[in-house]
Amino acid sequence: MAPRRLLAADAAHALLASAPLSEAGATPRAEVFFDDFSGSELDRSKWTVEVTGENFGTVNQEQQAYVDSPDTIYLDQDPSTGASNGALALHPRFEPGHQAPDGQTYDFISGRIKTQDKVEFTYGRYSARLKLPENATASGLWPAWWSLGSNIDAGKPWPECGEIDVMEHVGEPWTSSALHGPEYHGDTPFTRRQNFEAKDPADWHVYEVDWAPNGLTFFVDDTETYRVTKQEIESKGWTWAYDDPQFLILNFALGGGYPNGVNGVTEPYFGLPQSTVDRIATGNVRYLIDWVRVVPVADALS
């Protein structure tokens, strides 16, 4: 196992309180984590690759198996991608009859990575520069950028551990952010869609969240899109599940509950229409990540 880089809650809070954010465009202070995918392969001291049927089970009726393969997870150094120093590509493939290590079969494979047990933190601003796949128009594609409570395997299973969805996309001309906790998960009331007025959703955009002790604020390209406070959640008698360390996740799911809830598709795959299956089969559908960063944030929301 790679060395664990865990910022315990008290230590992280002290760090974040003492190092305010720098001005927009300036170099961040006291960087907690950064990866710009500038090497030749994924840095596994920072990231773990999930494998369906080995250390991960299928959820949300998704249609893909996650695999550890250079076909689905690789770094692209071609400057034409528009990335700064290279990009992480999560690249789903149509592979009918793929058999996972647990014997289950899938018709698609894809990629999912996480920082669990390697990079975990409490409070901060975490951001990523992302490019959505297929011109952001292929219904049923489900790329995401999010975090989960690190105690998910230590006494607080989902949703008690808390989930923060910074960006989810299901092939519509919008993205969404959401929170999932013990009394509000799945069809959570704490969610907001972000539209791209006068912008192209398929362009590169920076998606981020400021996570403070009293709330979370979501941004796209430095524009605030959603805010949820601890008081708002607790006023309903519900649990604020965001005072313990979290780890980061990037993944590219296909079909499943969220896409189906939007597009209503059940055939040929749940949440995934034939037109999108055809696009995946061409091999040209990718989700690109330019960089991922975590920096301190102010002690409380203003």
C-alpha cells in the first residue's frame, strides 16, 4: 500500500484556518494536493484504480465494469486536447461479454480512480479542470467528479459517511452538484443544475467546491452556482455529515439510475440509448481531466 497522506480533522482545520486563499489567478497557498497528469502514466502514489468485482461492486444499475487497463485509463500528452501539461483520459469501451473478476458479465468497460487511503482531507477548496465527452450531448453518459467520507469502510457506510458531488453530467446541456447524507440521498433535495448560458458545455471548465465547517459553496469557472449551509440541513432535523476527512473520486459511468431518471431509457440498456451505444462503439467518447487541486479555504462561509 502506498504511504497514507491523511490530514486528520484537527490538523487540517488548523492548516486551513491559518492559510487564506490567494486571489483568483495567483498561485494557491499551502497546497494540500495537486496532480496535472503531466507524466507518462497515472501516479499511483496519489490514485487507486477501482476494479469492479475485485474491490468494487456495481451500484446505481450502471452498465459498465470498471477495469484497470490502459484502454480505459491513460494520460494523453497531445497539446491538441487543450490541457495544460497533459490530461487524464477516462475512456469507456464497448466490449460485449466482458467478465469481471467476480464472474459477472458486462458489455462496457470504463475507468474510476480514487485517493482513498492516500490523499484525504477535512475542509478545503477542491477543484478540477474538466472536459465533458462527446460534445456534452450523448444521453446516458455519466462522468463525475466527487468525494466520499473516508469512514465509509470504518463504521459509517454510505450515505452516513457523506457524499459531495462537485460535478455530474448525464449527456444533457447542464451539469449538477449535490449532497447525499443519512436522511437525504439518492433523490436528494440538496441538488442544483448548472446551465451554460453563453458558454459551450463541451469546452474546458473548472468545477470546484469550497468546503468549510459551516457549509459548502459550488462554482463553475469561478461563478457561484449553489450553496448549502450546515444550518439549512440541521434545521430540518437532518445530519450534517461533512466534518470528517473525505477522499476524491473521478469516474465515467454509463447508464444507470441518474441518466434513466432524466432520459427514461430502458432499452437497449438501462439509462443508455442505442445512439449513445453506437458512439461508445466508435471509440471516440472520452472524459478528460486537465488537473485536480486541493487548497485551504477560509474558516467559514461569508
